[in-house]
Amino acid sequence: MNYAQLLLLDFSIILAGYLICRYTALNRSVWQPVESLVYFLLFPVLLFQSIVKSPIHLGEASGLMAAGLLLSLGGIALAYALPHLPGLRAHLGAREHAAAAQVAFRFNSFIGLALAERVAGSQGLQMVAVLIGVCVPLLNVAAVWPMARQGEHHFVRELLRNPLILATVAGLACNLLGVRIPGWMEPTVQRVGAWA
């Protein structure tokens, strides 16, 4: 299997979006509302739908879940430790660290979902959905905390306003409780998620 070909389409779309935004009339003023639509509606629907439709068997998935959580916690710990390391303390301000730390441990769920099915089929998609369900809330909480602290915002309020946390927690809860998207609503939810 040629992984470069699998990755080429998604990264070509990302590159094309960057070039269109940077060098055409479709600049930031056009893309900002689109990004808001994706962040607040389309991507949360995709996350929720992906998690709900993939059955999670806790016994079988516990090793994968533990590995994902441990890896996530390790990335968070390393990112948070940076300003306390000798030599970096003087060069890394608290606000810059808060803004940059999240890129050290967050991952692109959209690309993960897109590639998982192509690389490993429905089983790979199910595994990535499990990882998203258990890791994304933790990673988003860890990303929101330094930003809320440095911006002097209320941490819990910021968490309750984060659509990615809400969608993944709701999807995981519905999955574990056996709640499914009704059949008549599933095509619409799939289309909305696919637009992300």
C-alpha cells in the first residue's frame, strides 16, 4: 500500500486551501465564517456521528484506550513542562506557551478519520473513533486550561462552550449507553458530518 498516495489527497486539499486564502480574493474575511461553521457545527456532528456509529466494547478496547490516554497525558506533561526547563524559562513567556502548548499534543481528528478508513478499513475507523472518544475531551481540556488561565476566563465556562468537548463526551456517553442515531436521521447527520 502506498501511504504517500493516501496522504496526498488530504494534504493537497489543505495546501490548496492555504494558497486560495493567501493569494486570492477568498481571503481570511471569507474563510473566518466558514471556519466558525466547521468548528461549531460540522466537525462536532462528524465527531459525534463517528463515535456513536462505532460500537465500543470496553473489554476489547481497554488496551487501546489506555494507550491513547497514556500517550495523551505524556504529551500534555511534556508540553506543560517546557517553560520550567532550564534554558527555556527565560525565552518562553506564559502567554506564548499557553497559545502554543496545545499544538504539542492535539491531533487532527478529521485527517485521522479520513485516513483510518483508507488504511485499515472499518476496523481502523472504529479504532480511531474510540481514540477520539476518549482522548479528545482530555486533550481539549488540557488545551483550554492554559488559554483560560492566561486570558483570565472562567475555565469551566470555557469547557462548556467548547463544541468539540461537548460532541465527543456526548458521543461517547450515547455509545456506551447504547443510544443510536435514528435511521431516518442518519443520512442527514452523515451528510452534515461529511461537509466538515
